[in-house]
Amino acid sequence: MQISTGKVALYLGLIFSGGVVSGVLGNMLYSTETVSAKVGQTRTNEDWRVRYVDSMKTRLSLDEAQVKQLNDTLDETRIEYRLLRQRYKPEMQKIHQGQVEKIRKFLKPEQVQGFEKLEVEREEKMRARESGPGV
């Protein structure tokens, strides 16, 4: 049984075309970037707390009394962290103010205004973070 030259050429062409299509699809799948639906979402301390308590409840089979004790412990710890931050805040501000003064010394006069704007934005972000939940 002999196969004609035309059929051989057709089969080789189909095999070649299949390889090209497979290569293109494989490259597309390989080079696509994964996308996360969580990008851009800000996580708060309260979000962390809910996930943490849920995880503890599920993994350790905590009863309601234990969940209450866990929440009380987390509340106490939050207060301790706040007090610690308040104690060290003046010293941290002093260090930051020294940094700002050093930076101002080497900036050109036209750069100082932009730097001051950056500092105002930074302070606003800090205030927003300090007043947020869980702080």
C-alpha cells in the first residue's frame, strides 16, 4: 500500500500546523500573569483579628468561653501595645525631626517645598493609621 506524495505533504503540514498551534497556546499559558482579587485591598488589624480568632476556633476547637478569653486577651494586648507606642512616640518623633533637618540641609531651595509636601502627606498617613481600628 503506497501513500501518494500529496497525502504525505498534507499529513506533514497538519502535524507542523498542530505543533505551531500547540506552541502558541503553550506560550500564552506560560507567559500569562496571575491576578489576585485581593490586590488593592487594605488589611486592617480588625481583619487580622477576625481571621486569627476564626483560625483558633477551627483548629483548636475552642468553646465560647475560650473564645471570650481569647478576645479579652487580644484586647489587653492591644492596650499594652498602645501604651508602649505612646511612651516611645516622643523619642521617635525627635529622631524623625533630626532626619528631616538633615535632609533639608542638602536639598536645593526648589526641592524644599516638594519635600515639605511629602512630609505633610506622610504625617496624614501616620495619623490615619494611628486612629484606625486596632491601634
